[in-house]
Amino acid sequence: MRKELRAYQARFRIPMVVITHDPDDVAELAEEIVVLRGGQVSRVIGEDLLDKLQREPARAANGQLRSLLAEATS
């Protein structure tokens, strides 16, 4: 599914909103994360942090991303 979403993103060059609970999807697709709690924005995680995580080896980045999401949603 990630491959198809990337293809649509490249083809149409439009912003996309993807709703997921899967940290692997987030690591692969996100440029920004908006965490919602009770219908309200509780945290915005910007492109700079995601770029840093995506440049790191996959295992470390995925672990850090999972920790970040757990912290943001707890």
C-alpha cells in the first residue's frame, strides 16, 4: 500500500492525508505528524524530526518513532 501511495503522491503532486496507527507507515510516508486526542490536536511532529528519524538505520528509527508516538499519545 505504501508503494501505491508514494506513486499517487509523485504522479499528482498533491498533499495527502493518511490516517494510520502503523509506525512503519509513518516512517515511510510522513512529512509531518499531527497527533489527535479527543478530537483535538495534542501534538505536531515536524518534518525536521521525521527527516532525522528517516536517515537513521531502520531498526533504530522505527524504535525511536514508536517511542515518540507512544509518548505523544499517552
